[in-house]
Amino acid sequence: MLLKSIFLFATKSHLKTKFKCNATNRNISTIGFIGLGAMGSHMAKNMIKKFKKVSVYDINETASLNLGKEGAIVAKQVDDLIDSDCIISMIATNEQVLHTYQSPGGLISKVRPGTLLIDCSTVDPQVPQQLSKDAQLNNVIFVDAPVSGGVLAAASGQLTFMVGGSVEGATRCEPVLRCMGKNVIHCGPSGSGQVAKICNNLLLGISMIATAESMNLGIRLGLDPKLLASVINSSTGRCWSSDTYNPVPGVLEGVPSSNNYQGGFLSRLIVKDLMIAQSIAKRAEASTSLGDQALAIYKKVCEQGKADLDFSVVYKFIQGLKDK
Ligand code: NAD
């Protein structure tokens, strides 16, 4: 019922992209950016190109100092960001997001009234639902705006943002998000950006395993990996995992599989997202049996010591399975 109403709202309030990257006309001139990992470091760099004052904070000081070299103001603690007109976060888990924002200790109770808070991390939809209520009580705006596109799209400013929040929140955050992405889609009220993101990553997690299985089978039967990929990519099996992020080393340049699976979207993060998918599916009484199997496979990948490698390393895991 809840999801049904979220999607009805999404259909009605879906905002077509209206704004270019120009947030100053919406009284936003100073930015605080939290979380400078694989994604956040690129996103913050794109903000530095557009705004004169971008302050950055990461619990990993080296990550902050690297952005300092790009022109950001390096914050020593998260509270140094509280005077920013808009604060964006790209951290990882439910706990990290709640810890950062939730009152009384978090940013929501410390920033000025009217401050725009945008969380781009992928978390359980219940997290932004809880935080937006907290924000309302404190007279600030909180939106969830998880992203799709991966590290390459983060670097090139081509991300897709899935926004959950009030129409006012979505309208205010759009010109800011346009500085880092090409698509900004208002999915509905708070949490619905996360619902859309988790549905996408449920499909992504499954399709990466399917691509890895299919590539492994063809290669084992003697096909050249590049040739097999080009056949799939001009046939009905084509998907993002096969044509943009192929898991077989050497098929594509500039992707993690061709760089020993370094960087990218870590296996532990797809496990996080598939766990969220299973938990929201349970709440919605929706069947996600392939998601359940995919989660079990990525958990095994992590147990093999590959938690901090890109999730396309599932290809290596499947390559090692001989019996089926
Ligand atoms: P990451 O682990 O590379 O980066 C997270 C960063 O946040 C780290 O630098 C960490 O030190 C920092 N951090 C953690 N807690 C913090 C805190 N309390 N305060 C300040 N900094 C803190 O992760 P990532 O790959 O950049 O992903 C970030 C989020 O985006 C995750 O929720 C992930 O699921 C999602 N996402 C990732 C990708 C991808 O391709 N990597 C794509 C889409 C969405």
C-alpha cells in the first residue's frame, strides 16, 4: 500500500529536467560535501568546478587533503560544514547516514533554518523517511538522492539522481544535482529515491552475475571474450554489465575488470544493497528469489577476501566454480 502510494505520487510529481547547473539563482552559493570515496571524490571535484566555496569532510583525512589540492576547503570535523547553504553526502551505510544527520547530535539540529541537505548514499528508504521528519521539525530540508552510473559517470558528471522528498526539496536540489549529473528524476516523497535505486541495484546485482556466467560459459567453450561480448552487445542479452562494465578482464578498457578489479563499486556495497532489497521486499511482501540467490553469491565473494574489490569480480568467483 505504502509503495503503491509512493509510485502514484511519483507518476504525478515526476519532474522533467528544467534547470541547468545553476544553483546561485536558488540562494545556494556555499557547499559542504561529506564522503570522498570512489564516488564522492569525483562528485566533489565537479562541484568545485561550479562553486567558489566547497568545503569537504571525510573521516579519512587523506581523502579530504586530496580534494584540498583540487581547490576545496578541508574541514577538520563535520560540524565545520554547518554554515554551508547546501550539504551533500556520499557515504555508505544506514548507520553512517543516521550518525551524520540525526538530531540531537547530527547536522539536522546544527545547520541554519532553510539549509538544503542532500544524501546521495544508497540506504534503506526508512532512513530518509525518518530524517526528513526530523528535518521538518528543525525547519530544514532533507532529500534522498541516490545515484546510478558508477565511478565513470561520477567522474564525467553524467550521473542519474533519483530524488525522494517534497516537491519543494526536489525543486531546490535539482540545479545543484545538475552540476554532477545529466538526469534528475523526482520519484516521489521521502524514501522513494531509495526505493527506485534499490530496485535498480537488485537488477544490477543479478545481471552482473548473469553476464559473468554467460561470458564464462562461452570462453570455456573456446570463444574469444571480445567476440562473445560483441555478439551479446548486439543481441538480446545486452545489458550495462555486458556493454559498459564487462566483468571479463581485457574486454573493455578503463573498467575495474581490466584493472585487477580495483576501485569501482565494491562487493561489500552490492551485498549492502541486496540486503536492503531483501528487507524492503519482505516489508512489501514482494518475491525476489533471484535477489536472494544473488545476495548469497556476493556474500561468498566477500568471504573469499574480495569484499574490497569491484563487484564484477564475481566473474572470478564463477570462473572458479567447476561443478555447475
Ligand atoms: P566508498 O566506501 O568508496 O566511500 C565512502 C566514503 O565515505 C569513504 O571515503 C569513507 O571514509 C567516508 N565516510 C564513511 N563514513 C563517514 C562519515 N561518518 N563522515 C565522513 N565520511 C565518511 O563508497 P562509494 O563507492 O563512494 O559509495 C558511496 C555510496 O554510494 C554507497 O552508499 C554506495 O552504495 C553508493 N553508490 C556507489 C557506486 C559506485 O559505483 N561505487 C555507484 C552508485 C552508488
